Amino acid sequence: MTYNGSVAVRLNSESTIQVTCPDAAAEAWVRDHAKSWFSCAPKVTQKVAPSGVDQDEAYTLAAKAPGMIEIGAKTLQGVKYAMHSLRQAAERESRGNKLLGYWMAEFSIEDEPSLGFRGLHLCWFPELSATLIEHQIRLAAYYKFNYVVLESWGVFQSKRHPEVGLKNGPLTIDEAKRLATLAKDLGLTLIPQINVYGHATHARSMGGKHITLDYHPEMQPLFEPGDGWNWCLSNPDATAVIRDLVDELHEAYGRPPFFHVGGDEAFEPTCPTCRAVTPYGKLVAAHFNAVHDLLKARGARMLMWHDMLLLKGDPRWKPLAKGNSRWKPFYANGRKENKGIIDALPKDIIICDWYYEAYEADPSSPNAYPTIRYFREKGFDVVTCPWDKVKGIRSQGRYACATKMFGFLGTVWHHFSGRRFEYMMRNSSDAAWGGESQGGQAVSFHWRQMGWDMGIDSYKETGFYDVTVSRDGR
Ligand SMILES: [Zn+2]
């Protein structure tokens, strides 16, 4: 990027946005979004021709005085990214209390992502509104993530198996379609997720809730006895329900190219039939294979968490970089009955390797992230998944770019409020794109802009908290 802070470029109805892109749909897209984002109608012209930009998601963007904006891209996606950057660069120009339009310093940008898969994993808990989820998806697109994995925590209203979700769950088939269409328009693909192994409660383990069993005792055969945390994988009726849900969700999201099946933190089997299968991992692998084959037939690649595929306590999963003793081992939750699952899985599955520590590794060290290296040596594409530790987010992003990994998947889990959310969004988006946050992104302002796009008029839905303060003073 180069810029000249002493020259102002204006963006208002007198300005021109000139697009060079082979995709003829760009002109209308730019016109529509310029109008709604900047409340003015600049002249938009397009040269339907190559722009000299080679990479699919790359773009060039230049602002020239007095009011010329030039965009170059190979694809409409690149044009969308240029427009997101333009919106981030533009500030309001005003006289007194009158908003005249927007202006910015004269600048020129050439930009391209380092990773092809830049994902953000979001949880739709029953307590969260559709408005909040849409707000998060819009911000993810604004920050140039190209995928959002949207995990249903019991909120999916299945038509085929309504009892496997909350009654009146907000994620209806129509809502999934609406969100997928909206995300697509902004340059982002929604990836559905349901858990096909453990986490079958669709509720957090410490909460004692079970989205299905709390209301349907007759559904007990589908789950392992006890807390029902695992699906009962020796029961063909249970695995058929799971495949139905995968099929239905994938269709509802508009048949995206990926589907996340969870697969983490499963417990030991407890029913006599599952326990009689030795090793139990055979049953698990056969189930994953069946879901994989279903998805493959539907044109989607399967994503899954990594931790049950590694044996807990294996000394190879210890960080070897500086401060070895301080760092938690890389996550591995497999027990002896899980041994061998990894070798029974098709190699086109994408392994989502999560590590949530503030660990910093030198990407050139062969031992930087041993679990990632292990899966890659087995022939799998791997995405690295940090959570909320800024150092870890940056380190994993650097490692993914330096070693040309398949991608990056930031997670948020239940920390979608306050500064933590702000830091995650800022640093994960930068790490996924291949840069380092300079701390200049005004996340709260960008969040507000997304709220304007949605027409939010509820106090609770603004900002990063439901309320500014509670009566307890918290
Ligand atoms: Zn069982």
C-alpha cells in the first residue's frame, strides 16, 4: 500500500468507481453496494477485460483525486474484497451536522490472501438470536474470511427428525437458505456443522442439558446410555438419523463444497453392543466413512476435528519450542480403542487441528506443530484452528502461511462478547489473510456498520454485550 495523506479523494455522487474485471456481474454488484454502504450514487463503469491481477481472490484498489476509485480483479470475489477495503478506508466527510459523503487519503493497494481457506467457526447456541448470528457472519465477510463454519447447538429444525433439535429452533431450512444466500453475496460460503460422534447432547458437557433426551425419553436408543454424550454407533437406526441430518443440512445450506462433522471429545462407549466391538475404533471409522461417502456423493469434502485421532499421552505431541515445560501438550483425546481410525479414513477429509494456547513457534522448526505435521505426512490437508489467545492466533497463522497449509479456521466458541471477541476477529482475520494486525482496525465501528446494513434497532443487538451494565454492577 502507498498513500498520500495530504491529498483528499472524495466518494460521493460526483465520484466514479471504475472496475476492470472479466466477470460482467461486477458492475451491478458494485453499484448496489456502493449505494447502500455510502448512501450516494457514484458513477460505476466496468471494463469487462483482464485486469492484470492473476490470483482469484486478489485485487488492486486505488483512490485518486478528486474522486476516482479504480478496482482491478480477476474475479467478482476480488472486486468484493476491493469494495470491503474501500469501505474500511473511507471516513465520513461533513459540514456542520450534514453528512456530505465520504473521503479518504489518496492511496493505492495491491492485496492478495496467502491462504485459500480462511474460515471462522461460529456456534449457534439456543440462547443466541438469528440477528447476532447474521451480524457475526457479516463481520466475517467484511474481514475477508471466505468460509464460516456454522455449528448448530440443537437449533436446527429438521423436517425429517424434528426431535433432534429444539422445538421451534431458529435455524430452519428457510433460515439456513437465507443466511447462505446473504453470505454468498458478501463473498463468503457457509459450511454447516453437526456432531456425528460425541457432543450428541448438542449442549455443553457441564450444563447437564440434552437437546433431544430432555424431551424425548423414547429416543434413548439413539444415544449411548448414561449422559447420551455419544451417538450409539452400533445402532443402524442412529447412524441413519445422523446421515439424514447431514443430508438435510447440506441441502439447506445450498450444497456448499464443505461440511464439518465435528468428531471431537467423544467419550468411551457405554452400551453393551458398542463395547463388544473391538476395537471400537472400527465402528467409529466405518461411521465416518459412511458420512464421508454421503458427502462425497453430494459434492462436498468432509472436515473434522483432529483430537480423537491422536492417542492421549503420546510424547510426540509435546511442544518442543522454547518454554517446553510451560506449554500444554497439543490436544490428543484418543484412547486405545481409537487407535487405527486415522488409517481407515479417506485422504480427502480435511483435518481441523485445534490448539488454543498462546504458544509461539518458529515455522522453520520441524517440530513447530508436530500434530499438524503428522496429519500432513499421512496425506491429509490440514487447517490450523486457534481460539482466543492472540499470540497463538498469530503464530498459527504464520505457520500456516509459511508451510503452505490448506488453511486456517479461527474459533470463537462461547466468547463472542467484549474485548475478547474484538481481539479474535481482528487477529484471526489478519492471520488468515497472511498479515499481522497493527491494532488499527476499529472493530466496534465495523460491527456498527454491519448493524446499519441490517437495520438493527434493538439496543441489545448493538455493541459487543447485550447490556452495558447489570444490576450486579458487572
Ligand atoms: Zn452403543
